[in-house]
Amino acid sequence: MLWFVMDPKPRPNQELYIEALHRITPEQRLQKAFELSEFTRQLFEHGLRKRFPDLSEEEFQRLLRKRLELCHNRNW
């Protein structure tokens, strides 16, 4: 029995990516994780702004907080 699922999407650079991760320090990996988290938050906010362009800044911030609360992992 296979314990993994084959990924149907080709990933030609996967090996290079893994090698690059092995070459950087733990601190650099953590910094990259923070950068990716910030980038993801910015994309999320941009998408909301495009979806709700007529909201005031106060209304938008309220909506953003509400949506982010739905994303929060409450198992911690």
C-alpha cells in the first residue's frame, strides 16, 4: 500500500528548490517564512480591496479583521 499520493503536476525545479533550502541557515529559512507570510497577507488584503472597492477605510479594516479571524488556527 502506498503511503503517499503522486503529485500530477510536474515540478521540474523541485530538486533545485530543496537543495537551495539545505544551503541556507535556519535563520534565513525563518526570515523567508516571515517574508512569505507578509506577502500572503498583502495578497489577501489586495484581493479584498478589489472585491470591496467602495468600503471606507474603517469598514475595510473591520472586514479585514473579521476575515483574518476566520483564517486563524484556533487549535494553538
